[in-house]
Amino acid sequence: MTDARTKEAIRYLGYGRHAVDEQTLALIDVSFGELDQTTQAKSVYRIFDCKVTGEDQVTIGKMNIKSRSLGKNLRGCKEAVVFGATLGTSVDILMKRYSLTDMAKSVVLQACAAAYLEEYCDDLQLSIGEELKAQNKWLRPRFSPGYGDFDIHHQDDILRMLDTAKKIGLTMTDSYMLTPTKSVTAIIGISDTQEKCHIKGCEVCEKKDCIYRRN
Ligand code: SF4
């Protein structure tokens, strides 16, 4: 049976509903094995006060964000988790090596690393969610800079708010790309009411009439 991360890697590879050949499945298997050996995943998060004023104005800690879709998603949240995670530089080195020596493997490894990071973030989010549940608080979906109208320039604010360079070795380039490349920053709203949010986000959530749905 195909596990969740393999399914995700297949999706990243763009197979959709088409059957995946045995050779690609074997490459996926080997790639996840190598990632298990190589990855030095790290994460950091902090909880900040959150205010949504108007339809597209959000303040998280001292960060002011103009975003309609984030504003909608965080409506009703008085706090938010600010979150950063990385698979580390060793994964970048591995991907670079294959990009020079084996193009097919390199493409599959990229997809597997993306799926690996996603799974890592999902697990962290679930464990943060479990802790908050004890206080009758509930998490909304992860929302990253660059998504929808959430300006990528806020990447900089988030890295500084979390001191990610020092804490987990996560920085960014002048064009706001994260370094190491397989890294994520995100905001996760904390709500006092349970919305039963889907861990994969609003796009796959069945609650089509949700008033917090990002779009
Ligand atoms: S649509 Fe689903 S995932 Fe999105 S905020 Fe609503 S309940 Fe949560």
C-alpha cells in the first residue's frame, strides 16, 4: 500500500491520476531512504497576539500585514502561531549532487524532499494543536508568505520574529527565497472555536461554506 508521503511525492511529480511506473516508485523509495539518512530537520515557533482589523488588515505581534485572504482566514483569532521549519543544508547538498549526476533521480528527490517537509510540518502542527487543545484552543490551516495576497516580503519579518538564523540556521536570499531551500515559514491562527480544519488546508477541506475559508 502506498503511504501518505509517497502519494504526496507522486502528486508533486505531476502524475495526477495516472499510474506511476515501477521504476519511478523504486526511485521514490530510495529517495525517501536517503532523506531519512540525511535530513536534519529543525523547527521553531512562537505564539503572538493577533488582531484582524478591517477586511485586509492583520497585526501579528509587531508585524502589520495587508492581506484579504489571510484576514479572512484569521478572523476571530486573538493569537497566532508563527512558525519556521527546515530540512537543513544537508538536503540541499544531496539535491545539488544529484542535479549534477543523475537528472531523473534529481527530479524525484526534489519531489520527495517537498513531501518530506510537508509531512514534517503537518506533524509539528498536529503536536502544537494537541497542546493547545488542552486549553480549548484550535488551529486554523498554515498560511505562508507568498500564498494568495500574503506578500512574500513578510518572510523577512517572520525570520526576525523567530530569530531563525540563530535558532535553526534558516535565512533568506535578497529575493526572499529561503535558505536552505527545503524550508517553510507560516502563520497558523489560534481560534477559541473548533472549526475542524483540515491539516492540508482549505483547498482540500470539505467545509465549502466555511466563513474562514481562504481563497
Ligand atoms: S475551510 Fe476548512 S480548513 Fe479552511 S478554515 Fe474552514 S474549516 Fe478550516
